[in-house]
Amino acid sequence: MSSSSSCLFFTFILLLSLFSSSASPSNSTSETVPLRPQREIQKMKLIRKQLQKINKPAIKTIHSSDGDTIDCVPSHHQPAFDHPLLQGQRPMDPPEMPIGYSQENESHENFQLWSLYGESCPEGTIPIRRTTEQDMLRASSVRRFGRKIRRVRRDSSSNGHEHAVGYVSGSQYYGAKASINVWTPRVISQYEFSLSQIWIIAGSFAGDLNTIEAGWQISPELYGDTNPRFFTYWTSDAYQATGCYNLLCSGFVQTNNRIAIGAAISPISSYKGGQFDISLLIWKDPKHGHWWLQFGSGTLVGYWPVSLFTHLREHGNMVQFGGEIVNTRPGGSHTSTQMGSGHFADHPNCYDIRGGVNRVWGNFFYYGGPGKNSKCP
């Protein structure tokens, strides 16, 4: 990737056919500590109940330099297996790779901050970023913690979600691959985010939407900072009641003991400087039907069990690549939250996208933008 590139960069490949086989309260008196309102007490009870579900007993704990706590949890005790359809199961063995897939010319594999100094989780465990009371107290809704706000259509800005995406549709899709530049776009509000990802989609943009999603995001509400973090997502009902980010609910089955979903990525790209990316491959295993996720050069992260879905039990009918932000319109005008590098790919607006193809990258596109400016009031 050229050091002069200005916006978030994507290369992508589609797989179009089937393949082969908490601090305690102080001991103050009732005169010095006001009683909490009943509503607040109920909220804290709900938070602690949720934390018991999310945070599983660990056999090792790692404290990251960025403030995260990583718990090494036995793989068969991970949150996925709380799902009614997955109870009693254990992680699947790795599947066969897609026909014709080559790992030659793979892009640089990024590392995560928690493992930069040689820390790792033992075999038979997976690293899980510990969720805290503070994480949940930041959330706009405790009951919907870790979930996206439902959007009616991808091509609208309903609920303040805006996109700059490239997409393909009109066929049957069994996977996709992308190399995605990692940046630190400015996010100006706790309740906004900026992300870059792949979507594999089936169903309609209504109550039956199925999606599988992976990429990086900056979300102060979810993580409490502005670090770009590796994330996954899924839903089988248009973000209504199913699915979540990372391992914050039952569903995605992690098989890797070296990558923590939700942990910060390092290093990151700099404008007109060094460029760093993550490579993601998602494909449907034709033997068992699960959707597998690979990070970097041959590192399997885990899979979305096929039983989670309706339309994606068979295949996807659309694949999207690109960026998304949340615009809360602070002060009554468009947000200054950035997408990608925070610089335009082409004609100025709020965010934009420009694609191309060459012999080195194959299909690629640049996208991003600064948000509020003279042509984006």
C-alpha cells in the first residue's frame, strides 16, 4: 500500500460457489451515604446479573497495557454454549479451506495490545475481554448492551447510521475476503461510533434480515476508549432480539487462543505515513454449514453456527464492504465523527467512496471522510 494513500483502503474477494470437503461500597453510615432510588438499585441488579452471564470463570487472567483485562476461559465454557441450540456442544475442528484459496501475498498481520509482550492463553482456552460494570453503565440501554440499534434499510440514514459501502448482489455468496486499513478516526460522542467491516447478508432489510459482520471499530460507549478494536457481529432478525458484538451474548464460537475479540489492534495507519491493515476471510464450510472467520494469514478465529440463522443457512444474497458511523447530530448539525482516515476518497460531501482494480490489489476501493464540513452541514 502506498504511503501517500489518504483514505481507508479495502481489497476484497468474493466466494461465489460451494467448496470442497468491582469495588465494594465503603463502610459509611446511613447518614453519609444517600439511599439509591429503587430504579437505580434494580439497574445495578440487572447489570450484575448480566455480568455473571458474560464473564466466565477463568484459569488465567492477563492485564493489558491499555487497561483491558483478558480472561483465559476454557473453550467449552465460553458464552456461545449458553445458547439453547448449542448447549452441550464443544468447538468444531477446523474445516477445509475454500477451493482455490491461496495464502500467498497475504498482508501484514496486526497484533493486539494485550499480547504485545508475549502474553497468551493456554491451549484449550480462549481469551475473552472482561466486561465491567463501567462498560455497562456507559450503555444507553443495559438490556440492549452490546447490540446495534435496529436499522430499517442499509441505504438510509435512519437512526443516525450512515454508510459508505461497496456491495455485490444478485447471486449466491458463500464467502468473502478483504484487507482493511486500520485507522483511528475521531469519534466525538460517547454514543457514536466509526467502523470498517464486511457484511454477509441474506433476507430482506426488514424483520428477517440475517447478517454476519467482522472488522474494526472505535466505540467509546462499548469499550470506554478510542482505540480501534477487532469485532464481530451477527443477527438473524434485523438487529431486533438476536445477536450482539463479539462474545457479549451466546452465538459465535471462538476456537483461537491468541486473538481476543473486542481487544485493541496495534499498529495503526498514519496519514501520508505507514499503512497497516487486517485481513479477514469469511466462508461457509460446505460439510457442516457453519460460517468460519479467519484473521490474518491462516489464523482461524471461530465460527457462526449455521443453526443461528434462517436465510444464511443456505447462502448470502448480498455482500457489503465499507464503513459506517453513527450521527447523533450534536448541536443540531451533522457530526464531526470521522470515517476511515478522516479524509475524502473523491468528491467532498460527508463521506464518500471510490473504487478501482489493478494487478497488485485486485478489486479495491478507498472510502471515508471527515463528517461535518462546508458541504456537509
